[in-house]
Amino acid sequence: MADAKQKLPASGWAAPPVWARIEMFGRNEVRQLLVPATTFSVAHAGAEPGALEVRSSVGSWPAAPVDRALGTDLLWAELPLGAADGSPLRRGTWKRPSVLLRTSAADVVESYRDALSFAESEPGAPGLRTPQLGAVHAVLGYWTTKATTPATVVMPTGTGKTETMLALLVAARIPRLLVLVPSDSLRQQIATKFETLGVLQELGVVAPTALRPVVGRIEHGFTNPDLAATFAAACNVIVTTPSALSKCTSESLSAVVDACTHLFVDEAHHVAASTWSAIRERFSERPVVQFTATPFREDGKHLQGRSIYTFPLREAQAQHYFSPITYEAVIAFDDVDVQVAHRAVSRLRRDLTEGYDHILMARVDNVKRAKELLPTYQSIAGDLRPLVINSTLSKREQKAALADLATRRCRVVVCVNMLGEGFDLPALKVAAVHDSRKSLGVTLQFIGRFTRTSANGSYGPASMFVARTDVEVDTRLRQLYAEDADWNALLHDVTSAVVDQQQEISDFEAGFNSVPEEITLRNLLPKLSTVVYRTPTSDWDPMALVDFFGEANLLTNPIGINAEAGVAWCVVEQRSTVRWGDLRTIEEVGFELYVVYFDRFRRLLYINHSANDGVFEDLTAALVGTGATRFTGQTVYRVMAGIDRLVPTNVGVIDARDRFRRFSMHVGADVTASFSQAEAGTKSQTNISGGGYRNGKHVTISASLKGRIWSHATAHSLKHWRDWCDDVGTHLLDDTITIDQIIGQFILPELLKSRPEGVLLGVEWPWKLYLHTAEYTRLQLGASIHPATRTDLLPDTSVTTGPFRSRCTRGRGQSGTRRTSKTAASCTHAVTTTR
């Protein structure tokens, strides 16, 4: 959209809005705005001789002087006595029937024929913003392919996602649109935009002949399917939340969803959640568009769909859709909350003195913290009337708090998970972050609330003050929260990196011309495991998988093939006798995933098997012919090169001389003995497992002499597994890496008998957690359950005597305290200290 709304005439009749009668279907409303609030400057001649009408950018309506009433069965404008064609207007009155009915949904759609202008905004010439125009063209073009894969549109905060939806509604003449939003407040905001067509008509982007859509809001679940069907039939647009839809009966939900022709998902990073994806799956054969500023999730779940348009954040900054922002890290050894509050309030007062219409938001993690912090702001900025807003307040209290912000009666708000994603309040320009977010996606969403720009107010640069009390695990967050970080440069670098990564995944998945219908590609999460073969040829035959396993044994037919990426996969049905009896009438039936990747440039073949066993010589011969050799022996240990703080968790040792004790497994402190014995020449390692840090991220890696290489992690996608294989291949082919270098970089644990002097710097899980059963170990805190290997231990330095203590954390604000030195053994891998 152009940066400013079209200015209405300086004088004229400021006509109030006119609504059709609001219809209630159960407790859900259907509304249509017949006439938006507008200004009529002069009277115009009508189509009939002697007739008059009033016109503006939002439409035209019959009109007549007060002494020439037009009747009681239509909506018309009563003008002052003597009004004629060209008469200036200063006042008027709407005359309407006793019951003013809405327009039929079909008539609304027909009014959209050729109603959208595809002009791009220029100085003095309103139109669609560059990102809006690009997104509209991309979606309309994608729809011409009749593709049923959901389309993902990535637009930074403030570039106008909602107006893009409105433009698509008109341009495509969508018969009935379902819009899914994450919250009640966003449902209200988005529905209001659809009811008015935003500013599209004011700017001349949508023709005056276009009618405002009939908009339904589902706030309460339907229990009567006939009522739900009648509700849907009345609407052009239905705006709701997954939570509200989940309260519908199954038949009622089907009545609503089946009536809709298109689905728009706002804030689409939520769509991987089950309540969201269940709705999207019902549109498997209908157009779906997912809008988001952050197309990724920290839990690794995928949005699915095809990324068809991304507007870079650097362009949003360059075109001033994204406000400049200053960042200050607040580090204090006494009361950091007071320091953050003082600095933020000081910045707000400076902004107000400079004429900016700014509001300060203080962010905390929970209601208790908000209540504790409110007195601090009341003492520092009592004249700015600080208040608390959170989800525990009643709807009336929340509405009153928002009204105080809107009228600027209050300019400081202490917030707990409110005014969230998509909330449009450009005056939010000062942030006091007392409890920071722990994931990149949520952090970027939070920052986006403060960087919105608007010409309809006096807004300056955004400012953010962040209490630095914890060390960030995510390296990208460490960059952002560094003491002297320049967010104007870092934000687009960090955002572009993750958006580009998602685009690569989307392109990778789109490359599968052959995809089985039985299994969704993005639901495949193979273990990071492989055996690797060096091949004499750069050619392979992925279709050999069908002949090798037999078509009758394949659950997936056709098999999945991405020829360009060199990846193929299939699911094989395996039948075997039961292990608990000698029975011929019963079989165990299992399904196993095979994923193969052929790097034709380096002539490497990688094979992954969900059972994590086997070396697949016969399968390799079927895929690439004879002559391939498997990486075995000490060469496989090269994959451990380049890992910082590499700590062995278990080591298998073989003794060629002792036939009675040929193999032994060493774990914990015992791994030290395994290395010393090997160095003495009496034994050699058959497999080594360890963990450390690569590029600032914690990794685990294991390798065996037979050639199997694996990690305890699970791939987020097939592409993630393929990228991991590329890294494995790079190390395997590096002849400069020796086994002596690998062993030399290990940090060998030392058994502690008592608490040493010094400060506890780091804590790691004991070796037992990294054995084969580690993936089944779960930790529960309240209602949340997490795999133990995906949690972190943070040292508690408040106690300087007795057992070491640490906090177990995963995600934002979830922690519990554990003792890490109750026994000497638990200290073996757990502590790192400094003196």
C-alpha cells in the first residue's frame, strides 16, 4: 500500500458508516458493511433524468433533496433542500428501510470482476506496495498451475500481509474464503479489515463498484450442522481460530469447511501444530495460502507447502516498511529489572519530548513477574499510568486496557503473552525486555511488533532494552544479544539465512517428481545414520530399489525420487516369525524406511536404514553396479575431526590376543583406560562415540570399524539428512585427517572424589544418557515432556559448598534444579570448572 492513506476532501458531508442488519447464527455473527465511513463533497447527476447520487472512492448511492423523498424500501442519502448536480455538500442523512438486508454472497463476488488495479504505488500515485504486488502475482500465477500443494508467502512484519489477502480476495473473485488466525484479538483485527476492504478502495486499488464482503466470525463452536451450513452459505469470508473450530461437532465442522473454496492461514508458522494442520488437511484438493514473516519453527516441525514468494527483510528496511531499531544490552549485578525499566522509561520520555507518539511495553514471562514489576514502573513513571495486561484478565478488563492504550491515557504496559503476533499498534516503539525469548522465531516476531511503520501518526525509530542474565544456547540469538550488536544489519542477515534455508527445503521437496501417496514427504524423519560407499561410476539407477525389494513388498509405490538432488526413498514391508513361539499361523509385520543418496560429483553413495543395521553390499551393487567399496576401518573416525571439546561417551575395544575376552565396552571414566590400552598396542577401538561442539552447536557422533556412522539426533527432514551426509563425506575424503589427531583432540574425563576449587562453568549429562536407549529417556516438568538429549544443564553458582547444583532447561522459562555431584560417578562427565 502507499505509505499514506488517501486524504479525504477537506470539506463535505462526513457520512457515517451503514451496516446491514447483523445476523446471529447461534452465537456467531455475520456482518456486512454497506457504506464505509466516507466524505461526500458534491452531489452528482444520477443515471435517470433529474436523479441525484452521492459518490466517493467506496461507491455511489441514490440521493435526493429533503423535499423529494425516494421511498422507504431502499438506502438513499437525504440532502439539503435545493441540492442539485454539482451542489457542495455540508451535511446529509442516510435514509434506510426498517430492515436493511445484506447483499447475497454471489452478488458480492460478481462485483469483483475486473475491480482490482495492479498498479504499484509511486510518489503521488497510490497503489499496491512492492511486496504486496509481488505476492499477489506469485499466488495468482501459482494457482494457474492447478497445484494442490499449499503455497507459502513470506512477507516481513509491516509490509502488508492483510491487504495482500484482500487484494487476492478481489482479484481471484474467491467465492468463499476461510481465514485461520492464532488468537481472538487477531480474529477481530483481521475480520474488521475484511469488512472494510482495508484501505484498498480509499487508495483506488479496488474500484468503487466493489462491494464489501459478507464476513462471518466463528467465536463459538457450532453443534447444529444445518445451522453451520446456513452460516457458511451467507458468507464471503469466515474468520476464525483453530480453537473455535475445535469446539464444533464433527458434522458442523464439515459443514463449514466443505462450504469454503479457499483457505488463508495467517501467522503460518503455527500450522505444524495438530489443530492447525487438521484444518489444512481438509483442503488437500483446494487452494491454500500460508502467510508468515518467519517460515520456520524451533521444534523442527515443518510448515509444509511450497514457498512461492519471499520478500527480503533488507528490502523492507530499504523501502522503509521496517522501522530502524536500536538495541541496548543491560548488564547489572544488582537489580537488572530496575536498570532496564529506568533506561526504557528514559528513552520513552525523550521520544515524547521530541514529539513522537510512542508507547512502552515491558515484557515478562509470567503473571507473577508482571505483578512484581508493576510497582517499579509506577514509581518511575506514575504519570504515564502503567498497567498490566495478560490473558488472565477478563475480556472486559482487556478491552479497557487496550482502550487506555489507544487513547494514550496509558503509555506504559507490562505485558504477558499479549499484544502478540500480527497485533497492529505502530505506537509500540520502546521495549523493555526483562525476560527474553529463547527461540529465534518468537524473538523475530516480538521485534516485529516494534518496527511497524505508518504515516498516520508521529512515530520514530524503535528502541529495545534487554536484560542479559542468561547465556543464549542458539548462536543466532547470541549474535543478536551481543552487547554492541547492530540490529539493523543483523536482523536481515539472520532472517535471510533462515528464510533461505526454508526455501532450499521447499525447492528440494518440489524436486521429487515421483512421490508416493501413502506417506507425506515432510513426515519422514530419518535418524542421522549412514554407511558410505565410494563408487567407480557417476551413474546410478534409483528405480533398482523396486526390483531389489520387489514391488509386492513396497508400501510406497511409486518410490520417492528427486533425480537432481540424487535422493530416493521407499518403505518396505517386512514379515518374520514371532519371537515368542513356534507358530506358523502368525507373522510379525513391520515397515522399514530406506533412504539412499548418490553424490555423483564425489561418487559417494549413502544408505540409511530405519533399523540402523546392515552394510547393504547387495543393495549397493543393484544401485551402482559392481566395484563400489565401503568406507571401513579407522578411516571412518575422520568424521570426528573439527569438533571442539570432543568428549568420548563410550568406546568399544577389541583384543586380538585374548580369545576369552576379545571385546569390551568402556563408558564413563573407563574410556580413559580404553585409549591408553590402544596406545599400548594391545587393543584397538572398534567403535567410538562422543560429543562436542561444531560451529558453536552441540553435536554427537559415532563411528564403527564396519563403516556405520551415526548421531543420536534425528533429521528434521530428508534434506537435513542429505546435508549431514555431505558433511560426513567431506571428512571421509580428507586424507589429512589421522586417527592420532582424532584421539589427540579428545577431552578425557577425570573422576572427581570431592568438590574442586573454582567456579562451575558447565554441566553435561552423564554418559549413560548417550547409550542406545538415550532417545527413549524423557524428562517431565509440569505438563511438558521433553527428550533428555534435547535439554540443557545450566550451572547454579549461587551455592559455593557441597554438591554442585544445576538447572535443567529446554525452551523459554522451563527449568528445574538437580544436584550434579551426589556421587563421584555423576561428576565424571558433568563438570567443567575454572580456578
